[in-house]
Amino acid sequence: MNGAQVIIDQYIAAGEYKWDQPSGLTMLLPHGHEGVGPEHSTGYVSRFLQLCAGGNMKVVMPSTSAQWLHLLREQALSAEPKPLVVMSPKGQLYGNARSHSPLCELIGGAFAPVLHDSGVASPEDVTRVVLSSGKFYYDLLAARDASDDTRTALVRVEQLYPFPTSELAVALAAFPKLTEVVWAQEEEKNHGAWHFVRDHLQQAVPANCRIVDVCRRESPSGAHSSIRARQCSRDETLLLVAAALTRA
């Protein structure tokens, strides 16, 4: 991404706007916290979201194999192609059994910009919704299940642009006692989606509902060359999970 940024700026993000040249290019990019080192961590989602305007492209972070399949199939068959940026780390999802979809979900359905929380038994008990994208959801899910927390729902925003405001509003409306919406990301505050989504969240959350963020501290790098620093980074992820699920 460091070397390709000028090409993306000039010809992919702005190509149709400048020269009326549509593109269906699909970019499957590395994630800063996939664990493959600092030179594979510079595909910051924040960079792409800054380039988004007028429906010029799609930026997504799918979290299941069915979502991957439907997303790529719809991209290939689209009558109005747009560049597609996918920021989900493939290796992490392959290794997580909870991301594997049953055959029925692969055969039918379509890509969903927002995934509801199917694990909530009583929506009336939920007072907090934690929003996340991509693989970070599975860290949140494991911690929520281990704590038997019935007050917190986990909703996945699988498409970051165009932002699914109406779909998210429907998902949040299912919880009549909702008082807080948390945007949780494992990326640094300046590298993830928070600065982009916060204005959109204001339009989707119910009235009198607080919006807060849980992110890593700002950093000039998405990963580190030190193994010790990488271990600290993983510990920080666990702290992010705790912060997202236990905010007062």
C-alpha cells in the first residue's frame, strides 16, 4: 500500500469521477493486526475511507465465509462495477471455526452490510450494543460468552462504505432499553474506521443514546518489528475487549 497509494488515489478511487472510467477491481488487502509484521500492516482502512465520496467504491470487512462468497459473487456480477476494498485478514478467519458458514448460508442469501446478534435471547435486557467489523468480533464474542453477559449485544458492521445507516438503525431498534452504543476496533484510533463512522452513527442510533469509542491509542505504525511489542499488542487487544464490554 505504501508504494501503490498514488495509483489508488489517481486511478482507482477517482478514475470514474475524473475520466468516466468505471472499474470493478477487487483489492484483498492485509490487516494491520494479522500478525505478519510491520511491512504487511500499512493497508489502513482509514486511508480508503478518506477517499470515499459519491459512492465511488465499497469498503468492507466481512467476518464469515458466506459473507465472503456473496460479496465476491455480487462484485463479479454487478451491472455497475465499483472498486471493492476488502480489509478482512483471510488467515485469521480460516483458522477460526466460528467464521465458517453452514452450506445452507452459502447456497442462498446475499451479502448483508449489517449482521444482527443472533445470540441475544432477550432483546429487552440489552442496554449496550458493541459495533465492530471483521475478525475483532470473535474476540468480543468469546469474552461476552465467557462472562454470560445478557446486557450487551454484538452487531457487526460488515460494510463501512457506503455506510449502511438504515440497516444499522433497524438492528439497533430491536433493543428498546438501549442506552449506549460502543464502536470497538482493534486498529489504532487514527488507522481504523472510527473517525469516519462517528458521524454516520449519530444518524443511526436511537435518541438519548450515548456513543463512545474503544480503540488503541494513536500510532504512526499499525504493527511493530519487535516480537515483545507484538505480544504487548495482543495483550492490548484483550484490554480493548474488556473495555468494550464493561463500560459503565
